Amino acid sequence: MQTLDAAFSALSDPTRRAILARLAEGEATVMELVEPFEMTQPAISRHLKVLENAGLIVRRLEGTKRPARLAKAGIEPIDQWLGMLRDALAKNYDRLDKVLADMTERKDTR
Amino acid sequence: MTTMAKLTLTTEADKYVVVKRHFAAPPEAVYRAHTEPELIQKWLLGPDGWTMPVCISEARRNGKFRYEWTNAKGHGFHVTGEYLELEPFSRIVHVERMFLPDPTPDNHVETRFDPDGDGTLMTIRMTLPDAETRARMLATGMERGMEASYVRLEGII
């Protein structure tokens, strides 16, 4: 759960979510992220650091650049977790569908 | 009616969680199913295997509610809360916290029941004290209906 905590904490920032959305399209360097986000290089670097620490992205060395890309291993548990939350809720509401069907069929019982 | 996605669960800004679901019943029925104990007990159970032996719901302004869940192994947990605003049959505002066994931070919840074709579009907007709490809540699945799956998932039971 430690990993998920860090991941959700990292995801609580809209800029970082937007960076992830951008990286979902493919690898990008800090400079490539500076432009669309209209932020300074240090600001982008800080966000990348948080994402990296949370295991959501990985970076490789390419000369002086460190391009970032999504870390499948970090993203998948979140996907699965949100999927499970949806499933639990979905189960409740499927049950509620039946309760409601009963209620509307026998409208005069209460 | 079956073409629309049944359930959406999204985060908004830094401390909101929004859940939407369509029901093929009028707002009055959906509202009652959220406020009348004998109806709540039939569906607010999370994954299979759990029951709600205690369901208190004082559906009035400043009324309290308390839901207790248990499974065949005798494990359980509960949620308490207060109704802040009730507008039959369109809107409920309440706060709740879950005991695991320590209480989680208060979750402020607005639930709307809007007419949607022949049925109802229910929109639940949860407001957590801050982004950290929301992150924790999502990570621990404390939201109503998610509790049991969390408990099971974490091997607490």
C-alpha cells in the first residue's frame, strides 16, 4: 500500500497528472515539457522528481538529457486498484438496481 | 439506456472525488433507497459475503446514521455520520467517517438525484479536507461501498 499512497499523493497535483497524460503519448525531455506547460525548467524537474519517486515514471540518461517515460510497473497497480474500487461500487449499485425494481413494481406497499 | 457507462469514478481538482451512476427508477425511489434503513441494508454491502446487521439512519437535518458490517468469519467495521441537509427527493448532504478501527478524517459528501430520462442520474461529490487525505482515501478505499473490498484486499480479515 506504501506504493499506492505515494502514487496517489503524486497524482493529487493537476500538473503532474497532465505530465503523465503527455508521457502516455511517448517519452519526453524536461525541455519538451517546459513549453506546453508554460513552466520553468526547475518547476518541471521538481514535478518529474515526485513522479519518479512515486514510481510512476522512469528516466534514462541520454548525454546531458534525461528523457522521462511512464513506468508501467507503477501505473498498473493504480489502474487495478481503481478498477477494484469501481467493481465494489458497481456491485452495490447492481444490487440497488434490483431493490429499485422491487420498489417500483410494488409501489403501494409503503 | 444500456449504452451509457454505468458508473464513473473520477477525481476533480485536488480534493474532490465524483461518482456518477444512472438508475432506471425515479429520483424518489433512489433517494429513499439511500435514506431508509430497511432498503439500505439490502444493497450497501460491498463485495459478496458481507451483511449489515446494524443500520441506523435518522434521515433528518442533524440526524445521525450508523452502518455496521460483518461477514461469516465475524469480522466487521462500521461507519458513522450526520445528515447536514436533506432535500427530498433530490439532494442529501452528509459527513461520514469510517472506523478501521481508528476513525478516518471526515468525508463531506453531497449526493444529488436528478431526473434523467425515465430514471435518475445520481452524482456523489466527496470533499476531503485536503489532497493528502483524498490520496489516502483512494489508496485505502474508505469510500462507502469500497470498505469491504479494501479490508479483504489488505488481508486484514
